[in-house]
Amino acid sequence: MTTFRDWIRSFGSFCVQLAHSAWGSVRAWSPRRWALIIALALAGVALFVWLDIPDLSQMRTAAAHLGAWFPVTFTLGYVIFTQFPLPRTIWTVAAGILFGPWQGLAISLFALTISAVLSLLIVRSLLGEWIRPHLAHPAVYTINTHLERRGWLAIASLRMVAGVPFSLLNYVAALTPISVSHFTVATFVGSIPTTVIGVFFGDALTGTASPGIIAAFIVFALAGIGGLVLDSRLPTPVQSRLSGRL
């Protein structure tokens, strides 16, 4: 029986193997690719230094100027900013303030789903082919098999827990075998609870508070935790095959 200490050693071996492979890949980069990576890194730094997240007053001004085009502009801003490891809460709450509960909820769910899928595809296109051969390592094989067969439940449950960073979950999921279709549906469905809370909270700040918002938060948080507990207790494909042989 594999102990936790054995798994730690195996995972350490996996990390060392990954680091050696990464260093070998970096050393093989052409000067043109080095220039592209450095340019992208500098652009990212400049973006964080000079580009500010618009506040609500700036958004209201933009809404007055853009009129019917403002929802489209807001959606694009939501998608672009949530590609980075920044909290999406400000956008969700802002949607409730600017658009009201139902339109704000629709815009937020659409934007966050597009953003999550885009992050998944970008990370996979950059790292997928390189990291895929390493996912057969014993330290991560069971986890990846689990996500491939039942990833939708794990992703949906984690989306329901407000403390799990939105963008980081996208990055991690991109390095697993979960299908894009399962990831998309799980993200949309699993994000409904926290998005409802954020949008309705934003709407409440305008003076139209919903008395059920606290109860909704508790119910949806318990649903997310319950999903994680259920996911942890269901047998993985590997466990099912082993139990069938005994």
C-alpha cells in the first residue's frame, strides 16, 4: 500500500523530472523565440504597472458614452482582465450595480465561461504538448485519470467554493486531460452560485437589497463543499479496476 511519504517522494521525483525537461526545452529555444518571450514578459509587466482596473465611476461614465455598446465593452473587459490572476469579484459585483440582477447575471456567466475556456486553450497551446508526456508519471497519473473521467464534478464543485481562485483553477485544469466540453459545462454550472451572490450583492448596493442573499450564500457554499466530499468518496477508475480484481 502506497503511503503519503511514498507519494511525496514520487511527486518530488516528478517535479525534478519536469524541471530537467523544462530546462532542456528552454536551452533549445531559438533567438527568435527568446525575443518573443522577453517581449511578452515586458508587455505583461507594463500592463500590470500602467493599466489600472477601472472603478465604478469610470464604468458609469463609459456606460453613458457607449450606450447600447456598453454591455459588449464590459464583457470584453471582464474576459481580458480575468485572464490574469486577479480577483473577478469586482467585475461580478460591478455587473450587479450597472446592469441589475438578471442582465448582470447573464453577462457575468457568459463572460466568465468564455474567459475560462480561453485561458484553458491558451495554456494548453503553450504548455500542453510539452507537459503531456510527463502526466503518465505515477505521482500524477491517478489524479489526471480522475479528472479525465470525472473532471466535471471536481471542477464544478471547486467553482462553487468562493475561496478557490478563478484564474489559477483555469491554469491548473489546462494541464489535465479534462475535455474542453466538460470544463465549459462544469465552469458555467459551478460558477452560478458565487456569481449569483456577487451580482445580487452588487444590486443590493444600489438600494434594492435581496433578503435571501445570506441564505443563498450558505446554501451554495454547502452545495460546493458537499460536491467536493462526494467527489472524494466516489471511487476513481483505478480504484474500481483494482476492487474488481480482488
